[in-house]
Amino acid sequence: MTLKIGVVGTGAIGREHIDRVTNKLAGAKIVALTDVFLDACKQVNEQFDLNATIYPTDTELIASDVDAIFVTSFGGAHAETVLQAVNAGKFVFCEKPLATTAEDCKRIIEAEMKHGSRLVQVGFMRRYDAGYKQLKRAMENHLIGTPLMLKCAHRNPTVAENYTTDMAVTDTLIHEIDCLHWLLEDDYKNVQAYFPRQTSHARVYLQDPQIFMLETKKGVVISVEVFVNCVYGYDIQCEIIGEEGIIKLPEVPSITVRKEEQLSQAILNDWKERFVAAYDVEIQDFIDCVRKSKKLTGPSSWDGYIASVTADACVKAQTSGQKEPIILQDKPAFYA
Ligand code: NAP
């Protein structure tokens, strides 16, 4: 059976997912669209030759005969759409964040548990990146023994004018927040934020770079540098230091050039390019899981909740300058 997908939010990432489902991936078709800006749906219909039905609201789209819903609207709108979809028993792929508050994440978790099986996957695509998957396998095989410390960096060449200091957490660090607890199979305990000397390349109101020191329940200390005006390129680094050795996220493959007395390798400039393969694998996995087993295996509503609680503590740490606790509820057996 071909999975019938409805898309709520036809902005940048919505269009990318529509493109990959329509032109790259197998087993699904975009049959319904909605956006607060309905003209955007008409454009998308034409651009990708979809012939999808355009619904005036997400409520009407969810009530139609779609099998699954992509929630790719702006973050503040996610929770209500996801809740409606879960209450209607529909599968949901929700771009991060699952919701902008921990309370809303809990409402989604309760609705999903009431339904009785997982319906929601959150769009943390790094778990589908080939390099991070290698790190995960190495951790599962205890290649470096007990992990002790992590050194990570998330660097963008530049960011849009509307990027604010807290977005370093909610838009940027959020990917590390999800990925690192997944790699370590450990929960966060507290976080402290540090503001080094500000780069002159950032707008005056934006604190850049920032460093977050996270401590896990098992005592692993993680430093994540977020530097979004680093100028030189888009660069994601992750190094795990264990008792028996060190593992590091592989660099993006690129030819080495010997020229003019230099030995060099290009660095990517665009985050979309860095994770394009991961997005493809992520969405194909969602489609396959729903079609073949109706059992989702990707990041869950619980992972969305962890990200939300941790991000709140990180934002608080930015202003308090103190070590802020990260307090999670006990994980329900449902998400084991
Ligand atoms: P965007 O270009 O602004 O797209 C959001 C779209 O959703 C816009 O067309 C917006 O319409 C529409 N929308 C807003 N509220 C809606 C509602 N209630 N119902 C239906 N449509 C609604 O933003 P984007 O960059 O695509 O980001 C969308 C989401 O994806 C964000 O949560 C973002 O964090 C996430 N994202 C994730 C990644 C990743 O790496 N996983 C990357 C990029 C984005 P208007 O323009 O009229 O408001």
C-alpha cells in the first residue's frame, strides 16, 4: 500500500520533505496540504505536480483519509496539530521541536499512551547520519569502554538577522541535546552556560560563541560549543573520550587538493548539504515503519520531552550564569 501523507506547513523544510517523498523516496505519496498561507500550498502543488487536496485547516486535513501527517509548520504550532493527529489515531512525523513547552510534550505523551501504541516520530535527523550511526555502534560495542567526557562543536558560517541568543539553544544546540543522550544512553543532570569573548562577526545583540557544559546522571561531562558566526563553514564535531580510547565523528568526505604549496580539503557551507542523506534515510525509515509494521523506531515523543526540558534549563542557564538542574519525570515503560 502507498502511504498517503498530508503536510501541515509548506515552508522551507516542508517543501524539502515533499520533494524527497515525491522524487527520491519510495512507498508514499503527498495527497493533502495545508498552511496558514494557502497560496503556498497552491505553489507547492504546482511546483511538485502533486495534485494534492488543499485543506483550509489542519483539523480538516487530519480528518481526511490521510494515513500519516508531516508537521512542518513553525515550532509554536506543532503541539496542537500533533495532539489532534494523535487523538485521531494518525501517524505523525513532527519536525523539531515536538512542542515549545514541556507541558505540551506531556500532553502529547499522555494522548499517545492513551492510544496504546507509538504514533509520533520527532525530526531529530542526526540519528540517521552515517557518521553518528558509526559512533552509536561503537558505543553499543563498548569500543572505548566507559565514556567519560565529550567535546562537541556546532558551527555555522553565519545566521539570519532574526537569530537571537536563546535560539542558540532552541534551534541549534537542540540537535546535540537529542543526539548526545541517545549516543550515551544516559540522561542529563545539569547544565551551565558560558559566554566567551564575543566575535565581531555577530550582531551586537547576539551572544556568539556560547559554551554549554552538560553533566549526565552517570557523571559524563559534555562541552558543546555553539558558534554560529564562525565564518569559515558549517562544521559539526563530536568526540567521545572513554576509559579505553577516543572516537570521533568522521569528517565529511572531500577530495584533498595539493596546489600552490598547500594541502587542503573543502569544508561545507550549508547545513542542508551536511545532513541531506540523513533526512532521506529518516523519512524513508518513517514511511517503511508505518507501512510495514506500524511500529515506529525513530525519536519518540519522550525524546521530544527530554529535548524540551533540557532546552528550557539551557536557556535558563544562559541568563542565570548558574548550574541549572535538568529534572525529568520517570520514563514510562511505554517508551522503553
Ligand atoms: P518556515 O519556512 O517558516 O515554514 C513554516 C511554514 O508553516 C510556513 O509556511 C508557515 O506559514 C506555516 N505555518 C505556520 N503555522 C501553521 C499552522 N498553524 N498550520 C499550518 N501551517 C502553518 O520554517 P521552516 O524552516 O520550514 O521550519 C519549520 C519547522 O521545521 C520548524 O519547527 C523548524 O525548527 C523545523 N526545522 C527542522 C530542521 C531540522 O534540521 N530537523 C531544519 C529546518 C527546520 P507562514 O509563513 O504563513 O507563517
